[in-house]
Amino acid sequence: MGLFVTSVVAVYVLVGLIVAAVFLSIGVQSVLPPSATMTRPARMMLLPGVVALWPYVLYRWLRPPTRR
Amino acid sequence: MSVGFRAVQWNRDKIVYDAILLLAVAAFIGIFLFVSFTEHPPKDRPDEIDRYIRAFGACAFVMLTTILCIGPLARLSPHFLPLLYNRRHFGVLTFIVAALHVWFMIEWYDAQGNLPNLWIELTTWNDYFKFIGFPFKALGIAALLILFVMAATSHDFWLMLLKPAAWKTLHMGLYVAYGLVVMHVALGIMQYDRSPLIPAMLFGGFALVAGLHLAAGMREAGSNSGTVINPGWIAVGPPHSIPDKCARIVTAPDGERIAVFRDGDRIGALTNVCAHQNGPIGEGRIVDGCITCPWHGYQYRLEDGCAPPPFTERLATFRVRIHRGIVEVDPEPLPPGTPAAISWAQRNGSST
């Protein structure tokens, strides 16, 4: 049981790192408000959060844009 | 407020705040270790590491308690608002101190060649059904995970991505973390260290947090004003009863708090909840023609609840009127950004 939990956590973190690397490199601009920018240090600082919340980040990144 | 996301928007106040914070943490840990090492010199390496575990653990608990006290203190007195200003950095530093506490705990096991015992302690599932004997370290690790998620999302980007309501809900997890830490200490070190200082600090801190929250809640309940006197309208008071450049806060029948501001002869009403981090804008002032949230300085125009360009935040507004010399507000919110302010000097008598 303990080994199973550890494995699940390890896979989650690994996938999170991959998602974070791609999202923070090329995807983050698509979720920002129009004309907003993000500095490189800010992108690096977001890495732990993206790893922790990568399912939601992926959802927001990939969902079709909605009109207001 | 910014259209550009930076790692940290440094300014003089933040630098001073962080400097004081770091000095205070260093002083706490330094004094703790000095007293501990002087009164009871460690017998061996594991005993020495144990002192570091206690120092960083105690510091993290005091920091958590302080963070939880800042909110209600700021509601009780505006003198405490500067403590609220950089609470994010306070929270991130608390996570770092707590993580170091865990680091030393792992090092303690490693120093004795007992690292596998830590894994056994955490995975003996029968112990999770006990009270005394519960794997208290699991409670601490759960609290640390909550603090990690909070620290990792302490940035305006996450506020934007998660939306304020969800972000705020996530960060209310601090109360869960605090409860876990209280149980972690109660079921952990308190079971084998009979020093009176530990329960005094633990229960004293808990009582302080609970007491301040109760006091702030009672003050909030007592400060609500406004009476429903006409169907659909809430009476606020004569125009001059609203201090110039300030607001009176009324509560709608559904519980919504409405801030009614006066700027000279203009009166406008907006939701009391700031779009940034749900701060009570009704406790702010009108600065440079804009309603300014007392927590982080977010601004909104009195006329329509919109942030001044190039910012895009908008708040719901409410219709106001002067009826028989009394300012009244319609508790039904208008869409965010709807112009609704009136000039009361031109509207005497029953007019909407």
C-alpha cells in the first residue's frame, strides 16, 4: 500500500514537471489576459504551483477560449 | 494592480517588512538554540539535531499563529493593516521554516541509521485507528503539504487563473493546516515531554487565534447598519452621515455587504468585496478620485465600479437614491461596471 501511494505521488510529480516545463515555456501566454506579459523569473517561480496543480493548469490551457 | 506579472513587485515597504521578518525568525531560532544548548548540552549528534527540530518546529507554529492573528487584528484596528500588507511573504517563509523542521527530522533518523523506521511509522496502518499512538508525523506532513500548495500559489498569477473565490477557498486551507499542527504537537512531543511550556504555547496560541476571530466577528456583526424601510430599498442615512471620501457599509437581506461611498456631492454604492483578494473596500478611502481597497490598494471608480485604465477589474454596483433626505440603496446588484452613482446635491426629494 505504501509503495503504491509513493508510486502514484512520484508519477504525479513527474508528469507535473513535464507539464510545467512545456506550459511555462510556450503555454502560459495563452491563459494571461490580453496584452499581459510575464517575466522569466516569474515563470520560474510558478513552477512548484504548476507541478502541484498541473491537471487544472492543463485544463485551463487546453480548453477552447470563451467569448465574453 | 498590474498588466505584467513579475516574480515579486518589490518596493521599500516590502523590503523593510521582509527584513524585519527574517531578523525575527533568526532571533527566535538563535535564542531557542542558545538556551537549549546552554541549559542542557546535547549528549550526541541525534540529540543535537533534536534541538534543531524543536527550534524550527516551535518557530513555524509561532509564525502560523501570528499569520492567523493578522486578519482579525486588521479588522479590529487599522493600525495592524501594515502587517496584512505582505502576508504572502510571511506565509512563504513559514512554509520554508516548516520544511526545515521536516528536513531535520529526516536527518535525525538518518543520523541513527534508522531511516527505514520513519517509513514503517508512517505506513503502520493499524496505528491510524488509535488516538494516543496515532502517527503524529503524518499529521505534520499533511500540514506541510497544505502549506506547500499555499506557498506555491501565493502569486497574482494564481489569483487570476483560479479566480478569487477558488483561490481564497484554497488559502483558507491554512485553518486546516493549523488544526493539523495543533494535533501534531498534542499527539507528538506533548506525549513524552512534560514541559509546561509546550501546552502553554500550543493552547495559548490556539486560544489567541480563536479569541481574535470571535472578537472580529462580533465587531463585524455589530457594525452592520441599514434598515429595510421601503420594499426593495435599504436606508443608509442622511448624505452627511456618510463621511466624505469614506463609506458606510450596509447589509442586504441576503447577507451581501454593500459599501456606500460619498465623494463630495457624489454618492455611489458597490459590493464591499474587492476583486483582488476579497478585501473590505468599504473600510478603504477615496484617493485620487478612486475607491481604494485598504488591503492592497486596488482601485475602482465610484461612478461604475471599474478599475481605472489600463486595469480591467470591475465590481458590481448598486442603485442609490435620495428619498426624503435619506440615502437609500437598492440591494439588487447591477452587472459589474454599470454606472450608478448620483449627485445628491441635485437630487433632493423622492427621485431615483
